[in-house]
Amino acid sequence: MAQPQAAAPGESATTVGAPRTAAEARAAVTEAAEQGGVAGDTGDVVIETRRLAKQYRGTLAVDGLDLRVPRGSVFGFLGPNGSGKTTTIRMLMGLIQPTSGSARVLGRPMPNAARSVLPRVGALIEGPALYGFLSGRHNLLRFDAADPTADPRTRKARVGAALERVGLAAAADKKARAYSLGMKQRLGLAAALLQPRELLVLDEPTNGLDPQGMREIRALVRELAADGTTVFLSSHLLDEIEQVCTHAAVMARGRLIAQGTVAELSAGSRGRLGVTTPDVAEAARLLAARGLTGLVTEEQKVIGELPAEPPDLAELNAELVGAGVRVRGFGLERTSLEDTFVALTGEGFDVAG
Amino acid sequence: MRVWWSLGLLRSELVTVFRRWRTLALFGVLAGVPLLVGIAVRIETRNGGTVGGGPRGDNGPAFLEQVSNNGLFLTFASLAATLPFFLPMAIGVVAGDSVAGEAGGGTLRYLLVAPAGRTRLLVVKYASVLAFCVVATLVVALSGLIVGFALFPVGEVTTLSGTTIPLSAGMLRALLIALLVAGSLVGIAALGLFVSTVTDSGIAAMATTVGLLITVQIVDTIPQLHVVQPYLFPHYWLSFADILRDPVQWTGIAKNLGLQALYAAVFGSAAWARFTTRDVTA
Amino acid sequence: MALIQPARPEPEQPDEPGGRGRKLARYGVPVAVAGVAAATIGLVPALADAGDPSLPSVTAEQLLTKIAASQTRTVDGTVKVTTDLGLPDLSGGSALLGGLGTPGSGGSGDSPAAPQSQLTQLLTGSHQLHVAADGPDRQKISIIEPAAEYSLIRNGTQLWAYDSGSDQAYHATLPAPSQQHEGLGGAADGVPTTPQAAAEQVLKAADGTSRITVDGTARVAGRSAYELVVTPEHATDTTVGAIRIAVDSATGVPLKFTLTPKGGGKAVFDIGFTRVDFGTPAAGTFTFTPPKGVKVTEGSTPSRAASPAPQGAAPTVLGKGWDTIAVIDTSALNKGAGKGADGGFAGFGAQGKDKPARGSGDSGSGDVSALLNGFGSKVSGSFGTGTAVHTRLVNALLTDKGTLYVGAVTQSALVQAADAAK
């Protein structure tokens, strides 16, 4: 059963970029908590994978993944399409057998403990899938009947409440094939909310929604998180993660390249200064002298990364002007996950699709 | 409690299967066969002629000659006419679609994370296909009974051996035959279920199952292949007619049911092996 | 850290995905089920047949005496008949054979329920029969077909037949219970429908021309039996290789009859019980009342004393014993048929009274020569030219002058006979 593809223990650590220390610190905390006897359901890690890997016909879709999702977090799972997010989620949900490594969800191994774990997990995987010939209500009744732990006596009430919660009560008795994409997405969410869940796994929940729909879904996610539900939210939309999530992990080409709190991840990339001027060469020389790195010179603009201990920006500006640089614009560019992502992977974020 | 909740999934599955327009259309086609046969026989025999043309009636479906004398035989003739292709094709469609259709539609992943449990879901799927077998057979039988009673005289039943039994006994045998016909479909139901776990396309699974049925039916008629024929699932299908002999011959019926049970065991467990270990990527 | 590592709630083992091992183990289930089934199908009959029964040894004479002395006149059982003459399995084949064996009987205007058209089908392929008998006068033979059945019931002088395939019945009145011995299944002379009938025909013919030996024992239809082997002697031209008859050790009733040709290969004719009970069948077995709405064809009463064949068509016999050749003048037969004299089927020879006016002339020798031309090959000799039909047992030669030579002999023997007649 030995898989040659299994990542060496140390390998994954090297892939973790900037927030290495913070992540390691938290890892140590959770490990300590588990060792204290509170491992399992009551532990503060709801998803934990160890060197999780999946190989499809020779290509590694997921490679040595060490993921830790703390309880109570809204965890953003970020990565371009095809980076292995969905494969990871399917392995976490027991739909796919890992090639190597292990995954624990709510403290129990997956997929072996699927029967006891999954009733406490609501999931929306790769968009909604419905029976077009059944009404929205009957779709939910069917998914609820599939759960052996769901009480049939409260089924109707729970289905009604779930429909209410996602705002589909009015359209509940229409055939699902007549639903718009947004309605289908909501019905999929309703299926994930049929029971009180400890963990919600939402794979691209705002995909195909209009801005209003996106706002509603995000509000719902915040509401659920406020109730104490851990939300594991995969997305390829950076601002979505930034707006909603407390924690995030970044995947690229099957590997986990960073994970931590959103604040930590953003902090990982220091501020960037942009100077708009026709005298780009002189400006760049001066900025480099003041410790800025990664200078990019455009036709009318110079962008650079501020050093760890940045100089006073007012003084810097004065200095530029004093040196005869015609400053037309001077300011900090917004630091974001995207910067982190670019910094970590050295490539742009493919938002298409 | 667990059992009750499992029944909940079964009930949901049955509702899902029997509510579909496709299922109702299949029933419609199946119910139409006895009607067509009945009307054809009625027209053919209006002037006292016989059906089938040839003096031996070898080429016509079984029991057709008896229909004009006794409407109950329309039930038997309809079952004999639909058993080789119509009924198993309907089963092939429903069984082939059972898992593959859910996979293709994506609903399979939601059932599995519900979590329906793979073994439990497969058992429920097979149970619902078997229920479809019974209902489909009863649709043919009841349609044959109604049309037969409406168009032809009904009375004492002549067995294949030439003896006569009362109508009530004949009706009882008709019920038994319907159940045997339904039982004859257990094998292809399991075969279709297995095929259904192999692919993510409902259409492909249906086509494969129906294709297998046709292939097996053809192989069953090639004399040079007689060595394998006793192991083909349709080989003893017509044994249900042995119920109408006097005395009833149970050997062929037992062989048929045994063979069906064997197919159910082999392909049912193959479906289980496949379904419980496969990656669900659709 | 490792020092204070406590036991985890779950052992690490289940964390490891089972992967390929678990997959293989699961696929082992259907394979095992199929394997067990195959073994069961293969072994159970083998075990059931295993070990030929050990019986006190007997001589052939003793066994023949036992057969002759057999008092069993009641039987209820299932018989399997397999005929492999090496002819293509065409419906015309049985008509041809019927025509050969019983000239002129292939009238196409017969009721589908009439015995002659039904029983000749036994001469090709494999059939299952249900046989019941209570003495020489009460017999029932059913040919079990898929979803159909042909029943022939004899009760004293009343002969009934019912064909479920056509839903028609046939009735004839036979001459008063005959003095002549009628074996089980003898209702259809010429076409043996029980191993006993077949054995009686052969043993009668074998007397003095064959070597008869006892060759071990066998188990047939769950009963212990001696195996009697009849090998033709002093016969150079016959195509018959050997005949094997399994004789029930308790009752002396032949249970299985197998004829293998001299050329070797599969048996040409194999008839045996697959289930047999020597108790008296229920009396109701032999009563038949035509069901309402069923068309009944009334057969004529044959006269047993009369020649079964039409005038002028009576075969002359050449040679003796196994080398016997029947010679039939088909031109005379044609004439006879043209006159409307129907070909008689030995034992029944009945024709429907309401038979359509279609003459049987076109189904007499005309049919025979047409079929011969279809199957046969041209041969020539000093007799002239003719058409020969070859099967694994019976050969036939129809000269262009219209003389038909038939026998279980080689084709060259037929040519020689034709040459000699010249």
C-alpha cells in the first residue's frame, strides 16, 4: 500500500510560505489541546488532514495536503480552478478514496466514519444538483430521507424551515427544473441546512449568482458562523474570502501553499508603495536607496514593496520632490490576499470561469 | 428505528421512480401491448378464423390461439409476448438509470453526503427496481385481464395438457404466473444495477443493459452455442408456462428462479463491490 | 512531545485508506459467488451420477429374460429424446423423414392435432416427453414444448389428441383392444416414445444377428440399471455401430436407449427417462373431454389388419438383419396418392374427414423428390442416375426412374442394390 507519491513529512512545511510561524504556532496549540484529551469531537480542529494525496491516472490532483480548520472559523479555501480544491472536499466528504495520507473530520477518520460524521456536516459540492421532475420541497424531503439519523417525524417541519431560511418558501412547490440558477443554489444550501450542523462545507456557494444573491449568501454564511457553525468555504473569488472568512488556506497545483488567519495571510505581504511620475528612473533609484524592494517600473509609475520597517511616507515624498522627481501621485496600494497569492506563487490569479 | 428510517429512503426512492413521466410512459407502452394483441386477435377471429396463419402456429407468440376461446389467455399471451423484450427493456432502462442517472445528475453526491450510505443506497435502489419489475408485470397482466374480459368469452381454463380447471383456479394461476414473470426479471435487474454502477451516464447504462439483453437473447437462439445457453438469464423465462400444464411442471420454474437468484447474487455483489469502492467524481 | 503522546481515540489504522486491498477483497465476493455456483452446477450432478451402482452380475441372457418377463405396465415419467441424424434442423427435415419412414403421410392438410404430423417432429432435435401408462390400453404421451404441449391420450378404443399451440383437438376410435402386444409408448408405432418401445423394436430385430453383452451398470433417473450392449454381427453394410440399453435392475424396464453410428461421434438416437415412477398414474390422466370452443378433428377408424401403406407402394425388402434395404416404387405411390388414397401412418393411419380438398398428390413423391433434390447429391451407377440423401444413420437413394431405396446402410450398399435390381 506504500505510495511513492506520499510527500515526505518535511516537504509540506517548506511549502508553507509567509505565515509559517503563526500556522506552526497554532498547530502546536491544537496538538497540545488534543494531547490534553480533548481530541475528537470536542477538539478545536474540525478538519485535519495529514499528507492527504490523490492521484488520478498518474497525475497528482492533491499532493501532501496538511490542512487544519479550527472550530468556529469561517475558513476560506482559496485557489484557482483545477488547483485541487474540489478533489480535497470530495475526499473530506468520503466521496473519493485518498491515494495516501489521512483525513479527519469532526475528529473522526474519513471516509471510514462517514456514517457518524456526515449527519453533522452540511455540504454543497460543485454546485447544486436536483431532481428536475420533483418540486423543491420534494427534493429536500428526499435528501433528508437519505440521512438515516434524520427524524422522519420532524422532516416536514425541518424542510419548511430550511426553505424559509434560504428564502425559497414561495417557490417550494415548483418543479426544480423551473428554478433559476440562483434558486437552485439556494435549494442546495437549504439541503445543507436541513439539520443543525457543526460544519458546513460550501464549495463555490456564490457561483452563478447575481451580486444581490451573492450578498444574501454571504450574509447567511456570517449568520451561520455567528451561531457557532464552522464554515469551510471554497472559492476562487479573493474578495469573497476576504469579506467573509476569518481563516484561509491557499492551494495551487494540488499543493497547500499557505494557511492561517486572513489577517496573518494579508500581513504576510507588506504594503506596497506606488509613485506616479514621468521621471520613473530617478524615482526608482531613490526608492531603492530607501529600502524598497521588488520595484516594478512602468511608463508613468514605479511600484515597490516597503521594507519591514518602512520609512516615514511624508518624508519619503518630500525627498522625492526634493530630488526633482515630478510626483503626480503618491500612495499605498491596497494589500490583499491577491498580493499574498502573487507573492507565494509568483503567478497571477486566474479569475476566469 | 433504523429500519423505519431505511424504509423512509425506500419510500422516497419509490416515489422518485414511480413519479417520473418516463416510468409512467413505460407503463403506458406495456399496458398497450395486451390491448393491441387483443384487438388484433379479435379482428382476425371475427369470422371464425384462427390466428397465426400456419397450422402449427409455431411462429406466433404462445397462447395466442387460445385467446379467442378464453379471454384469460390474453393475460398469458401478453406476458409471453412482453417477457422476451418489452418487460426486460423497461427493467433495463430503470435499473441502468438507477445509480448512473443519479451520478450523471449529480444528485448521487448529495445522497452520499446526506449520508445515505453506499450499501444502504444500493440495496434501496435494487429494491425499487424489483418493485418496478413487479408493478410493470402487473400492469401487463391487469391490462391483459381487462382487455381479455372485455373482448372475449371467459370461462373454464384449458391447460396446455388439455385438461380443464375452473376460472377461479385459472385466475390464481394467472397471479402466480405474473409473479413468476416478475421473478424472471430479477437477473436483468441486477445486471442493470451493476452496469449502472460502472458509468456516470444514465443513457450509457441503459443502452448497455438493453444491448446486453438483446445480445444474450440472440445467443440464446443460436444452436451452436447451446453449451452456454443454460447459463443465460433469459434461457428459462418461458418456464412460467409450465404453471399451465397439468400436472404443473416445477423443474423449469425452479431452474429459472435459481438462475435468477444466481444472477442477482453475482451481479448484485459485483455492483456492491464496485459502488462501495469507487470514487464519486460526478 | 512524543513522550507525553497519549493513546488516540481511534487507532491510526482506520485512518489509512484501505485502497486497493479493500477493493480487491470486495470484488472477491462476486467472484466467489460465481465460483461456488459454477462448482455447485458442475459438481452436484457429477456427485449424483458418481459411482455406477454395484449390482450382482448377470449374463445377457438373464437380462433379456428379465426384460421379457417384466410385469411393469404402469409408468409415469419424463423422457428426453435426442435425435441427431446430421441433417440441418429444418422443419422440412422432419417432413422428409416422415415421408421416408411412412410414405405418403406428410399430407399438409392434416389437423395440427393429428398424431402423425406431431410425432414426426421427434425425429429431429431434442424433445422432452411426459409419458404415463396404465396397461396397454391407457396411455398418455405429452410432447413438452416451450409454452406449449401436445398430448396424445389413449383410453381403450378412444384416442384423443390436444395441441395447445393451435388449440385444436383430434379424436379417433381405435379397433377394440387388440390382442397384439402393445408396449409402453407403443401408441406411436414407428416413432418410439419410450426407451422400452425402442428397446423392444431393436431386441426383436437383433435376435440372431447381433452380439448382446452386459457392460457394467449405470444410474438412470435415479435408478440402478444394467447396461446392455447390442452390436450388429454378420452385417457389413449397416451404419449402426452399437446400441446401449440401460435396464432397470429392479423391474427389468429399459430406462435408456442409445444408438451410436458406426462412423462414431455423438449418438444418433438417444431416449431415456430423466424421471420415472412405476406407480399407477392417476385415473384422470387418461380421460379427455374436449374443452369448449376447441375445434375437434375426427379421424377415421383405421383397420389394423389392412396394409398400412397405400396399394402399390408396399415396400419390398432386400437383404436381412441390419443390412435390410426397403425398396419403394414411388411412381406407384404417386398414382395411389393421386387417387386420393391417403398414406397411412402405421398404427393410426387416420385422416381428417373434414380435410380440405387439397389433394395429397402434391405432397407425396413430389415432395419427397423435391426434398431429396434439396438435400441430396447426384449419384450414378449402372442403374442410371439418382439422388442420394445421406444422414448419420439412414441413407436413401431415389433413382430417376422413381425407385426409392432406404436403409440404415451405407450409400454404396444402396447403389449396389440398385445396380443389382437393374
